Amino acid sequence: MGLDLSEVLLVLGLLLTVAAALSGWLHGTVLSISVLSVVAGVGLAAAGVIEVRPSDDWLVVVAELALIITLFADGLLVEEELLRERWRGPARTLGAAMPLTLVFAALVGKALFPQLSWAEAFLLGAVLSPTDPVVSSTVVSNPRVPASVRHTLNLESGLNDGLAVPFVLFFITLSEPGGHGAGSGLELAGEALAGAAIGTVLGAGAGWLVDRLPGGAMTHRYEGVYALGVALLAFGLAEATIGNGFISAFVAGIVLAVTRPEIPEAFTGFNESVSSTLQVITFVLFGALIVKTGYDESIPALIVFIVFLLVIARPVAVMLSLLGTRIPRTEQVFMAWFGPKGVASMLFALLAAESAAPHASVIFEIASFAIIASITAHGLTDTLGANWIARRMSATTSGG
């Protein structure tokens, strides 16, 4: 059913008020805002209050905004010392774990859903390969979790969201009738490099400009607005020219944090609230979308695929990528589990649904339920996992 502006604001206001009011209570439980937001979306759609379609252009815009600001915020959280001294873990998970997860998911997806072409199976894997620590925010922000673990998960998730874009677009091209991937593959790789370069220049320029502004400095209340502007500028400039906007936004956040350490503190007070608002809205809308699209394929095959994706694909890929490193096994196991699918995968699933691939709707349906299952599983284990690794690391230290 359609809603007028007052009804939209009523529903939105209620959702945001409830989410914020319960945040303190949920922070100490095995639940999460992400899980409740998805459930709220399912409930509202089932009751006929809201209706969302995969073809709605504004839905993609909301998901993109949520991802841009989330990536920029993740970039601001990267610490210069850890980036300099602990880059090997993220490099391995980005360079090996993400592609391995993609391949594992594609191979099993093709076996379980034979109607998919090989290109479509790899598109499904690309949609579900990036991770999102927003779903497991306690893990990334909890000081009881080792800083190296939080750094690795945060840096991996920020970069793999952007790096997954070329893979998704590449396999969309291959999946569509008459698609050829050789030329587009090189083009997308170039866009990724250009996005990183644009983000570096903008982040450094924005940091340099702070001490050279008219009046000597901006007021404290506008520092967060300044950071938000840099995030949107980085994405927009990259997309309007030759770059990958998501990578540009994330790299701009890293460079700005390194050059102006005071900016992340100001950002926390304002822009993280904007990011959280968009995330709640995105999760609610995606929950509603699940009700609209439904699922018409084999349910046993879907269950097997989801279990494989969460329990085998990502964990095995991470453990393989970290072979031979000095990272403690406890930390490896922890990072192997905490790789939930979130806003990036939601956006990529929508892009797949809008493509001309013969089985675009099937890919979207499979991916949607896998994302919901991942959000739920990792939301439920968020606090438990943070407490577990804190106890294990404490026991290891005491024993040493």
C-alpha cells in the first residue's frame, strides 16, 4: 500500500526512536539493532504497511548512501600505527580470503542451483563475498577484543566492499546476453586503482586545508559536517570521472584520519549518527523486500547453501589465507567467523536484480536470504564472540 509523507515520517520516526531507545539494552545482549531492523521490515511488509520492490531506484540510492558513509567511517577508524605495522593480516584476507570465498560460494551455488550459468554462479559469489562489521559492531569497537583483530576486520571490510564492486559488475556483464568480460575487466581494475588515487588526494587535500581555512579554523560543530562532505565528494568525484567511488570514500577516510587525527573524534559525534540512521532504514527496507520477492527455488538447497557460506566458505578461506602467519590461532578462528554480509551485499544484490541476467531474480532471492541469515547469525553471536576472545586472550596471557 502507498503511504503519504506524514505516514512515511510516522513509520520512520517510530522505527528510529525504538532503535535508539533499545540500543543501550541491546548492546549487552545477544541481539542487535541490525537483526531487529530486519525483523521490523519483515513485519511491516507482512502487515501491508510498507511495500518495496527490487526495481525501486530510490532503494539503491539509500543503500549506496549507507555504504558510502559506513565505508568512510570505517576508514576514519584505521589507526596509523596499526596500518603501518599490522598490514599483513588485512592484505592476506583481502588478497586471498575474499577471492576464495567468492570461488567457494560460486562452485557450491552452481552445484545446488544448476539453472544458473557459470557467470551467474560467480555473480552470486561476488555479491556475497564482502564482509560488513557494522552487523558485528561490538567486535570492531569493543576494547576487550585485541586491537590487531579489530584493525584487520575493519580494514578488510572497508576495502573489500569497494574491491568487490569490479567483480560484481564484471560478472553482471558476463551474465547478460552477449556479454564479454575481457575489456570490462581491465576497465574495472583501472577504476579501482583510480578510486584509491582520488581518495588519497582528496583525503590529503582535505587534511591540508584545515589549517588554511578563512578565519584560521572551522567551528567544532561543523568538523563532522566537513568530514561528511569529504566522504560524498570522494565518492561523487570518482564516479563522475574514472574511479571506483566506494574505494575512493574509504581511502579518503583513512588518509584524512592519518593527516588530521582530531577529525575522527568530531565525526563520531555527528556522521556516525547519520550512518546508523541510514543503516537502520536499509535493513528495514531489505527485510520488507524479502517479503515482496519471496522464494521460489528449492528450500533444502537454499539451507545447504547458507550453511556452507557461513560455516565453511568464509572460515576456510580465512584460515587458508592466514597459513604461515604469526597470528595466534584464536584470533584466526575469531576473524574467520566474523565476516557477516551486510549493506554492501544488499546493494550488490539489488544491482544483480536490475541486470539483464537470465536468472537475475533467482540470484537476488538466494542472496537475500543468505544476507538475512548472515545478519541474524552474526548479530546473535556478536557480544558472545567479543567476550569469548577476550577470555581466551586473557587466559593465554596469564598462562604465559
